[in-house]
Amino acid sequence: MRPVFALLLLALLCFASTKSESDFEEDDSDDFAEFDDGNFYAEPAAKNADSFSGGAGSSHGESRDDPPAKEPRKKAQDVESEEEDGLVEDDDEFEHFQDEEEFEGYDGGDSKDPPIDQKVEPKLNIPNIPMHFRTHWDSYWMEMLMVAGLLAYFANFFAGKAKNARLAQLWFSTHRALLDENFALVGDDGKAENENPGLIKESESLYTLWCSGRTCCEGMLVELKMIKRQDLVSLVAGLMRPQLDQAHIKIELTRGVMDAFVFAVGSKKTITKVFKEYTDLSKFCSLVGKPEDRYNVPTGFGVLSEIPEATSAILESRIITALNKYQSYIDYLHISDQFSGPIQQEEGGTLKQPETKAVLLAGFNLPKHAEMETIKPLLLLIFYLMERLKTYRMSKEGKAKSDKNRQRVEEEFLKSTHAARAEAAAQRREDKRKQEKERILADEDPEKQRRWEAKEQKRQAKRNAPKMKRLAVKSL
């Protein structure tokens, strides 16, 4: 009896264990059925296919063979709720993938990007490199012209500078002996730092020479004005208007050595120019008409004369001979006892005439082929004129006319400056009264102040009173 009971009990236990294992497997299949690869993706598609199937079939109701769709959803919701009970709620870290602006312009369905782990060879763009610049010299023509222009400018600068220095030194060496014979000091301008007497270089185209130590003159200044050969622009401009190298001589005569007259002779172009520029020529001289017939000067020369007597005395036979022989080299000769330089613009503060002095001015053209010996007699002409001015004396009529001309010029100047001088005098009187008033107020004497005020009031009343004109009546 006991063995039979034991066998029945063992059979019941085996049946119960097998039953529980089958139930557990069935529950597991139901709980994770929605995560199955086939069911998870296929069930919605099948459902959609059924919903979009023919309308006649759907009207009769669902098929009994279809598995129920609600139970898996409930089980999945239960599992999700259990997982949510055991986890802490947190923001979705993939939330930015839902932002429409994050992948703007990106079409995920048509993307053909390779996987991340696959290496893609980058595409290289090779630019077209130009040929070496030496094969395209025509592209640098502007730069080549600029470099060529700079080279030409600097080459001309050094060449022109050297030529001007050579011509100036050649003139000085040619006339050095003659200058030493007539002056005690040659090339000494009175400056202590001048260790090497001679030509002084003022610029690349201007050289000066100062000579002194001779009777009847204070000194002689020689200016060698060369063509600006160092300046390429001036050199090109000289092709349009040809220029010449010139030597300008200025001799300051001792006051009282020469008589009072103004005179000038030279080429018509230069005489017309200096007549407009210099004060003494414009105020005292007049342009002589037909000087060739009157004074026998060369054709093409003009004469400015103040006293005809003095002009005839200066333009004697020797001077006329020199003018005819060296016509191409003589630019002008200017003699004046009223020389004050170029015409200055009249200013309101100018109440005195400019200072005048007696001078002998001359301008000579230098020879083109540097033959300085040909113009050496012109310096002798200057020394002859100096001796001529020292010995010449005008007649009484000539001196009277000269004095009359200077008085006329003085009166014209006084008339032109009368208003300015009257204003200056009134200003001086006003300044004097102001000084007197300050002195009276500083004295602190009431009686003096009262007398000064009474005097000032009397003066103002007299000044403001109407002016009466007195008439002289003859008695019967």
C-alpha cells in the first residue's frame, strides 16, 4: 500500500513541475513578444495593411484568426511601468535629435554617407599654378619703367652735379689771376670758418665768390647760376625754353663816388623784365625809343635812361665796341645810385623809404663749349666802368634834373603814406596820454588828478567844438 502511495505522489510532483515550466515559458513568450524582431516591426505593418485592405472585408468585422492586439500592448505597458518605478526620471539625452532646426537642410532618407568606421579618401583640388614670372616680362612693364626712370634720374643727378662743379671751377681758375690783381681778398666772405677761400657752393647749380679790398667799392659778389643739370625735370623743360649758364656780378660802390643817375642797357627781353621788377628803374627811368640810332647800341638791345647826358657819357665808343663784339655774352648792365632791390608789395606799416645804395650790376652768358677765355675781357669791362663812374661828373643842368627827380619820388612816397603816417602819429599821441594818465594815477595825489582831469575835459571839449572859419575884413 505504501509503495503505491509513494509512486502516486511522485507522479503528481512531476506533473506539477512540468506544468509550471510550460506556464513560465508561455508567460515569457507573451511578455517579450513585442520585442521580437519579427513581431516588433511586422505587427504595425500588418495592422496598417489590414486597415488599408479592401473596405468590403473590413465591414464584416475582424477575422477570428487574427491574434488579439490589445493584450501585448497592456503587457508592454506593465513592463514599462515596472521599469519606470525602479529608475529615476531623467531628461532624454537624445532630445536634440528631435529638433527640426538642428538638421536643417539634411535629408536623412536620401543620405548616402558611409559608415563612421569606413575611411573615405579626401578629394584633393590642385590649383593651376602660373608659369614663372621670367617668362612673362610684359606683365611688369610699369615696374620696369619706374626702375628705368629712377636710374636715369640718379645717373643724370650725379652727371649734372659734376658738370656744374667743373664749369664753375673752370671759370674761377680762368679769372683768378685778374681778380687777384684788382682785389686784396678773393674768395673771402669774412667768415672765420672759411678755411679754403674760393668758390662757395650754395646749391648744386649756384656758386658764389666774394671779393674785397679795392678803392671806390665796398666789395664784389659773383654768382655763377648754372643750368639745373642735376634736375632731370628742369633739364627736359629746358628743351622747350633753352637756358644758358650765367655769371651775375654785383659791385657795391662807395657812397659819393658816382653822380646821381640811373641807367641800364641789355637785351630787350631782359631790359623789359628788369624795368618791371626793380624799383629804381621803374621810378626814375624811361625806355628809350630806337636806341640803335640814338646811342649806336647793337640791334636787339634796349636802353633805360634817366639823364640823357649820363647815358651818352656811359655809352662811349669803347663800351659800344665791347657791346658789339660780345653781344651774345652780355645780358645786361645796370648802374644806379638808388638801388633798393626788387619792387616790394606796399604794406601799411611802411612809413619810410627803403634804404638805397650805389651799385654796378652786370649779367653775362657763359659760353656753351666751356671756352672761358672768350669772356675774360668782360671782367675787364666791369673794372673799366668802375673807373669811369669814379671820374665822370654831370653838368649843373644834369644834376638839377637828377635832384628834381629824386624830390618828385620823395613827394610821391609821402603822399602815398600820408594816411598811414597820420594814423601812426595819432597812435603815438594816444600812447603818450595813456602813459601820462598812468603816472598821475600812480602818484596818488588828489589835487594833481583833479587838475589832470580838468585839463583832459577841456581838451575834449575843444576837440568836439565846431570849427569856425575866420574871414579877414579889410577896413575902408
